[in-house]
Amino acid sequence: MIKEQFSLSTDDFDSGRYTKVARIIVKNWPRPEPITLSKAQEVLAITLGYAGYHDAQKSSTPTCPAAPVIRPIGLEQRLDQILHLGWEACADALEAWPLHMLGRWNMAGRPCVFGSKALNQAIEIFIELFGSDETVVDCFQVKRTPCALSLLATELSSCSYAELQKPLGSLISGVARQAVLDRAVEFLFDELLTSAFSEFLCASSGMSPRDIWKLPRNKSSFPDLYAALNSLYDSWLQEPALNRFLKARLPSGFYNDDPYPDRGREAKPSIIAFPTHRVELHLHRIWLDESPFKAYSWKARSLSHEGLALAEAEGGFVIGPKGEASSMDLIEATEECGVAGVYAYLKRAIADWKISGEDVAGLTPSNLNTAMIFESGNLLVINYLERNEQAAAGVGVGLIAAVLKDLKRRYKRDLMVCGVVDAYQYHRAARQIRCLEERRAADVENLSMSFLDLYYTGAVVELHFELETDTRLPCEYYYEAVTSSFELDD
């Protein structure tokens, strides 16, 4: 249904904007006889689709309507019933009316009040964005803006572990405190005003997105939001600095709650039963055009008989030819299912097989020898593996062992296994602090050593795991591969 009435807010009248538009109508009245302000208010109301000025006032709403405020149809026809000058003359007259001033919810300069429900959601978003760098991808090029926690890590990069036990506020200057908070608030507003949350905020505050966007980013414009953020930040400053860089487990018992919740759900799982638990393995084909490789994404869970998730894992699986194939085909095959893990494998393989320095200098992602991997077996990439805090040690490795045995049973070949290992209790920004990075590396080394037990499955011919230090996205690997092949052609 096409809207024929212009939505007005009570603030249009309370702020005097409606009267201001009427004054402009008086000034630009197209007929020779003058018009009074009260008559102009009546004309404006009728033109906007109301019976008169009082009807417009009575119909105005205190909150922002669900639908966007747009110019309705029929304005020219209704104005012509008053002016009797024809459609074109009325259209010209309407051009001088600043109707954009109406249908607004905060032009009077009132603050945007979130309310408790919207405020709680905003605080959750603030906490999440505090430790998440902003990433923008444009044509394989990635631009990263450091988050607030990254700025904080830069300030604390040389602190010892003992010093990190001190209150955060005692370790950074006042200037640094404000800079960190400003960056966090900047990220927050970017998210609040450009995501679906903006619609929720409009309904909660009774303001239009346009007017919220125009407000200055300060405590006068957003009083309850800034009060809540400052209170939270002040409490963080009193806590040990270390708290900001260590994650808390979720109620599920994991640090990460199913990072790829939809992957593999359309595939029927393979159920592997054990006396004390069962393993579910989802394998999903990734279709490639005219490729010698077959690529799959996989996801596995170890479940107790009561249904508790004991461990979760996901990654990629690539079936390749025994002979040499194009490395660009390999890159395409692994782009969707673990390219970072594959490159980690190749770097370790190059070091282990002692390729000469001259060869290493000419090695790029586009001229890799794929036979290095597939002459001995297929490739399993592990991108994520985590054990529930309620599960016994070794459950995670047991989950991978079950996956390996099942894939060997299905495809009748041994497997080369690679992956990028991380200790999930650390925020990514912790890598910038020397003492925390040393501890993370030690934790990862212990994790990597536990994978040696996979050799006893009889399905593994090579294992290569690497500490996660490369934070590039898959598209960046792909871009590197493409450009390196151009350089070789030159």
C-alpha cells in the first residue's frame, strides 16, 4: 500500500520546526494575496494528508515509526485544491518548502537515551569490539585498524608477568587511558549506527537514524551510554592488567562457541561409537571447476552419552593426485578449507627436507611442488580444535584420531596432517606483550607435542603443526599467490 500521509513526530511541534516550515510557506506564498501564519499551518497539514493543523498535532507520534519517513504521494494534488494554479506550479511551490525538517525525532538537540534493554546490548557489543581489530577487505587487499586492546597491548608490551598482576590504571598514563577508551567508543558507534542494532536503538530512543547519526559523540548526546561505558572502563582500570588479555570460558565450557555453526550441517554425519562417547563427523564437498583436487570442509564433535560436547574440531580435507599438479589449483582447493594451515605445513616441510637456500629464495606460493604432499597421502588440515574444560585430557587428540581413521577407511590412503595451533585462552592482542607471547608459545608447544600420539593411529605419514602467528585472511594468501605468479612470468 502506497503511503499518502506524512508521518509527523510530537517533536516536530514541540521543537517549533513545524511552525518554522509554515513561516517559510508564508514568505514564499505563490498567490498575490498574503497568508497568515495560522492559515499556512493549516495549508501545510492538509498538503501532508491531514484534515487540518489540529488533526496533524493529534496524529503525531512520540516515537520513530517502523517504516522510514518518506515524502508521500499526492502532495501536489492536495496543494492545488487550495491554490488552483495547476500541478506544475504546485510542484514548484513545494520545492521551496523545507519538508526535510519534518518527520525528525531529535532536531531540537535532545539527548539520545538508550534505555536499559538497548544499553545492555550496547555494552555486550562494546566488550566484544574492545578486543577485535577492524578488518576491511577490498579486492583482496585488507586494511586493519587496531582495536582498543591492541593499543593497550602496545603500551604494556615490555611489562613482566608480575607487573601485569598490578591494576591496569597504575601501568598506563592518563593520555593512554583516554586514547584506549576513545578507540573502543569509535568502534562501538561504527557498529551501533551501521548495523541492525540501529533499528532497535531508534525504537528504544524514539529517534530517527538520521538524527542519531548527527549527534556529537559525547556524554551530553548519549548520557546513559557514556555513564555505563565509563563505569565499566573504570572497573577495568582497577583490575589486574592481565585480566584484559585472558579469555574466560563460556557457559558451554569452551573458549569459542562453535566458530563455524553452519558448516557441514547439510551433510549427514558419520557416527563413530566408543564405549564412553561417540564422535560425529560432517564432511561437506567444496565444488571446484576442472581441478585435479577434491576439497572438503569437515567438522567433528566428541559427545558424551549424555550429549555433552567434550571436544570440537573443524578444518579441511583435500584429495590430490600422486603426481605433480598446479600449485594454483592447490591454492584454490585450500582457499575454502584451511589455506593458512597448508602454508604452515609447507614452511615446515621445506625446513625439514632441507631445501637449499637458493631454492627457498625462488619459492613462492604459486610454484610449490604439490607432490611434496600428495605423493604419500591425502591432506587433512586442522583449523580449530578445543577441549571442554569438563573433559579429560587427551579427548581432543582422540577426536582427531577418530577423524583420521574414518577418512583412511573411506578413501584408502594415509594422510598428511597439518594445522595452525593456538592456545585459545589468550586474546589475539596478547601476542604484542613479550611475556604473554612466550607463555602462549610454550602452551602451544605442549599442545603440538600431544599430537605426536596421532602417529599411533596408523593413518598418518607426516605431521606439521605451527604456532599461529600469521593473521592474514585466506584472500590475502590467494592474492599473494596470484601476484607472485605474475612476478615469475616477468
